Amino acid sequence: MVLFGSPGTVSGLFLRIGQCGFAAASVVIMASASGFSTATAFCYLIASMGLQVLWSFTLVCLDIHALRLKKDMQNHVLVSLFVVGDWVTATLSLSAACASAGVAILFDRDTVICRRMEKMSCSMFQISIAMAFISWFLLAVSSHVTFFLLVAFAASQQ
Amino acid sequence: MVLFGSPGTVSGLFLRIGQCGFAAASVVIMASASGFSTATAFCYLIASMGLQVLWSFTLVCLDIHALRLKKDMQNHVLVSLFVVGDWVTATLSLSAACASAGVAILFDRDTVICRRMEKMSCSMFQISIAMAFISWFLLAVSSHVTFFLLVAFAASQQ
């Protein structure tokens, strides 16, 4: 079955490149923002987005390999592996992005921390969190497609 | 197909009762904690858990109805509806729980807000967030089961 975004297709490759790029941008922007280490949530965002860069980059390489050699990546074992990896990284990314967004809103709206402390780069926190949400959304698309493929395999073998 | 936790079964009913109960406990504990309105994330947790109580309670009623009259709830339209509702509420619940956890960790570990401000009931925030995570976990189980059922339907009709 060839779905939009399934592993080993051009659309799947672009989804993975998008995930990897936005996650890397999120890490770089957050790490270069001054004062990020005051909140555990921001450090967790860097760790989680770093993991997502590694995972998506591995799959970018696998997709390029499959496309160049015209291999079929849709066997049961590989798809199961993708499903587990995708769900774990997607849950971690969403939780990190939401935790950081909670803290950023607290800094910016609920308290006067952003206005008082000049050395906190609050706008960079927000850009980094927006990148993390975009990256999570692309990963969510991929993970639903792989889960769909896995269940379709399981149903076809019954 | 009868899976653990699928709609219209006893295990599914218990999952829904668990979701509803833990979400209601989370709302009650958070709303009775003093100082919760200082953070937008805590207000969002109350709204999101309130939505989950409504959704899970509706499904508890539907499951009891199906079990009493021995009706089969597993038709394509109903399962599609459950999948969409489950995924929306599960994503909202996870994001609310994570945003609140980020703020609670900021209050408790990263800053001295919890120790300085006696009138903030930080331990009640934490209990409420733990309840929200348990409720989200039970909802995640239900939503994966319904998604599995939907894909199995789609695959069997091809």
C-alpha cells in the first residue's frame, strides 16, 4: 500500500526532512537564547528536540537509501520499529513543547518576568517553541501513517 | 472484532469510568488549590479535564446502554466518531498536563516561589497533575484501540 508519507516514498522523505529541520532550528534557537537554563522545561525541550533530530535524520538516511536502490521498506518488522519510535518521539516532543509553552506563557503573560528581566530573550523562547510544535505536527502525520500501515498489515494477515 | 477496551465491552466501560473519575478528581483538586489562577496553564488544565469528563461520561452512558441492550457498537460511523473525539481530547489532555507540569516544576524546583509564598498550595497542583496524567494514559489506551478498530474496518473493506 502506498500512502502519502509512508516510509520509502518521496513524500515520506520530505516529511522527515521537515521534522529534522524544524527540530534542529528549535534546538539552535533555544540554546542560543539567554536565560533558557532557568526553566527545566526549556532544557527538556532541547533534549527532546535533540532526540527527534537523531531519529528523523536516521529515517531521512533510510528513505534516501530506499529511494536510490528502489527497495521496498514496507515489511512488518521495519514498520513495527518505525511505529514504536515515532510514537515515543512524538509523545516526548509534544510534552516538551507544551511544558515549554506553559512556562513561556507564565513568563510573558501571567507575570512580569519578561518585562522586568532584560537579559531573558523571551521572543526567542517563543520562536523555538513554535518550531517545536511544527516539528511535532509533521511527526504526528508520519506516526499516524506508519500506525495505519501496521494495522493494515495485521488485518490483511488474519 | 472484540479487543480489550473496545467500545461496548466491559473492559471498555471500566477504561471510560477510570478516565472520567481521574479527570474529575484532577479538576476538583486543582480548582480547590489556592493560587491556581496565577498560571494560565492551570486554568487550561481545568478546562481540558472538564472537556474530558464530559466526553468520557458520554461514552460511559453509551457503553452501559450497549451492554444492557446487548447492542453492537462497532459500526463504521460510530467508531470514526470515537476515533476523532478520542484523539482530540487525548491531545488536549496531554498538552494541558504537560504545560501544567512545566509550570509546577518551575514553581517547585527552578525558583523559590513554592517556599516563599505560603498561600500557594504546590502539593495540590502536583496531585492534580498526576491525576491528569493517569487520565490521559487511560484515554490513550482507548484511543489506540478505537484507531486500530477503524483501520481494521478500512482494511477489511478493501
